[in-house]
Amino acid sequence: MIDQEYLNNYFGTTWRNTCLPIESFECSGLSLANKVSDRDHVLDVGCGLNPFKGLIKNLVGIDPAFEEADYKISLEDFVSSSNEKFDVIFCLGSINFGTAEDIEKQIELLTYLLKDHGKIYWRCNPGLHDHKNEECKGIPFYPWTIEEHVRLSDKYGFKLIECKWDTNNRIYAEWKR
């Protein structure tokens, strides 16, 4: 089981002070704002500092650790308290922790929130270098790979539009329902 309090503390303090700015990511950074239209209703899961706020018209940012979020809430609690459906969901480092079972439960929640023909944009940290950092030792990074995106997108009925390595050893992916 993921220790959400530990993650909230890490992201609210250590990560907050060392995170890369959104514009530093080639595929999963500011260019995503250009991939959504003004009509799209967008959910940013684990929005952190909410960098897309003001850039995307119909954006809702959720995050359990950051006051900058529109709703300071976990994905699980958001699903329980909302009937909203979204055209686009950003998961930019947020569906990234725990076991395969944890990740699949979160993907199921995403499918509940996504409209038919919707898209999910991903930035996944497979923990390739972060496990060496002392402050990351207690964080259970999921070992994302391109092959894992192929497997999971297929399992949940998505078409994998694109999947490749992004800046800073992250994996960028786009899934379409």
C-alpha cells in the first residue's frame, strides 16, 4: 500500500523545491496545451503547482499535496465526489507509484472520468535515476516502460497513439479511447 502522507510530504517539500519547470519537457510540457482545444474539458491529475492553469480554458487540477490545485484531493476521493467527465486527462508523473495492482486501480478510475473518444496524456517516471537519491528511497516508483504502456493501453481498451522517451528519462505517451 502506498503511504500517501509520505508522498504528500515529499512532493509538498523536497520535490517542490527541486522540480523541473514544465517548459523543460519536450513532449509532456507546455506543448500539451496546444494539443487540447478550447472546447475540451481537461483534468490534470496530480497537477502539482498547476502550471497549465490559465493556459487551458476548461482545466481542473487535482492534487492531494498542493494548495495550487483547484481541488486538494486524491484521484480516488475526486472520483467518489464528482460526476464530471473529461475529454482529456493529464497524468504527468501522478500515476507513478505503487504496485501493478495500484496502477491498474488508478487507470480504472481514469476510465471512469474519461468521455468516450477521450485522450490521456502521460509523463511516467520509471525511477531510473531517482532511486539513487536519498530522499526518494521510500517512494515506490512503478517500473514504467514503453512495453507496459502497450500492455495497459490494450488491456483497458485504448489505442496507443504515441509512446516515447521524453526529457529527463521520462516516458511520454498518448492514449485514445
